[in-house]
Amino acid sequence: MHRVVALAVPEVVAFDLAIPAQVFGHEDERRRYSFRVCAAQPGLVPTTSGFSIQAQYGLEAFRSADTIVVPGYEPLDDPSPEVCEALRQALAAGARVVSVCTGAFALAAAGLLDGKRATTHWRSAERLQTLYPAVAVDADVLYIDQGSVSTSAGVAAGIDLCLHLVRKDYGTEAANSIARRMVVAPHREGGQVQFMERAVAAPLTLFAETCAWARQKLAEPLTVNDMAANAGWAPSSFARKFTAEAGITPLRWLNDQRLAEACRLLETTDLTVQAIASRTGLGTTANFRLHFARKLATTPSNYRRLYQGRNRKAAPA
């Protein structure tokens, strides 16, 4: 029997807490897992959804835990020193410590992520990196398994991580059985990067007109020299000043705009992949797929299915 304890930090994200409850705490899994919810103090814990949940146990539940799951919470203040110390002691005692979404902030506050790769919700990744520079934050993936410490990306990525842990504990068949019960994919291709918002507009001010001009000509074989000429700058000076203001090179910026437009067309049109590659200046279909896979860790066809739901069957009338 593998003992799982979820720590509810106020205000806990109810969905994040429900994920380990469904994976580990469902009645079908009671021959494999036991599941408890604890808090710094037993009692009602507020959630971000306007209701409270009952935590029957206090931090003493950590002493018998094989796995501790910390769901996301808001605001992202450091947990109490008692919580941080309890997490450190549990890890030292051999427990596996896991976070869902912004629960990674609690692990980072306890020092459990120092020197490790970790992920969290893409909206909070920059903040996690700023607050805890000793952590190598990767916002592109769905989850990261570092052995005794694991983290998942935003919200539903906790399902991916929890199913991964079941695969490690009891094998693929057990994980697939839970996925079927939950009506989710046993394994999702790609990473969190495919769900991030990608604004086509650039935040530049000095070269705003040139950026607007370039976005209207994505289908053309634009070069940095072309952009510099439009801006009235020498190519080397333009590239240096553009990079200083945008934080990326003009060529990287241009490629990002092409991919952002390609995503928009995949989401909203029925254009073929070849036609989108041509409209966005990404060249051949093979080149488009290569750039797309590098940036979003998935294929254009899979991305379209994700956002247009083309594989869904119509519900019976």
C-alpha cells in the first residue's frame, strides 16, 4: 500500500487538489494507494473557488507518507516555516515530494528545488525563476521527474504527472486503467509550450513601424537587411539596437512572428499545412514542421486537432 498525502495550502486550487484525489484516492485504487488530505492545522482550508475543504490531518501525516503532493495555491506567498520544515524532513526521510501547478512555489520555498530543474504554470514561471534563482525553471514541459522531487506544469498537467507516477509505481497497465476511468489520455504529446499565449504584436517602440511592416510581409523572404532598410538603419546598428530593446535578435523575432501566425491559422482556418507554411514564410512543409516541432514540441496537425477538436465525435441528438 503506497501512502499519498496531499498538503492543502491556503488558498488551495480545488482542481489541483482534486487531481491526486481522483488518481490516488478513488475507490478503485484502494488496493494500491491510501490517500489523505492534510494542512498546517487540521480543519477547513479555503480554496480559490470560493468554498472550503476539510483537511482531517495535520503535518504529522507526513511521517507515514510515501508520496506528498502539494497542489497549487494563491496568493503565492511562502508557506509557514513549519510547513517548509515538514517538507524538508519528509524528503530527508525518503518520501517522494510532488507539486501540481503553483505548488512548486512551496517546494522552492522549502529549498527542495535548489539546483534542480522544475516547472510550474507558464504564467508563473518567470516569477518562480526570479524569486528562486537557484532553480532551473523550464516552462515548456508538462512535468519534470527528478526522482525524489517532481513538478508539474499548469493545472491539468498534474494529471500527466500523477499518471506518470502510477506508471513508475505499478506499471503502464495500472496507469492506463486510471486514465480510462478519468476519460483522459494516458500520455499527451508535446509540452506546456503548446498552450501558452503567443502575442503576435511586439513590445518594441523604436522599431514599432518596421515590426508592423514586417508582420504584413511574412510570406516574403524577409531578411534582417530588409528590416534595417525599412527602419533606415545600417544592418549592424539595427541588429544591435533591436536585440537590446527586444531581448532577442531580429531574425529570432521574425521567426517567432511567423510561428505565432501559423498557430493562429491552424486554430482558425482549414488551410493546409503547406498553404500555411507558404503564407507565413516558413518555406517547405518539411521546414515548417521542423520549426514548429522545435518551438512547440508537437506537430502542426496535432496542434490543429488540439484547438479545433477535429477528432471529436458528435454527441447523439
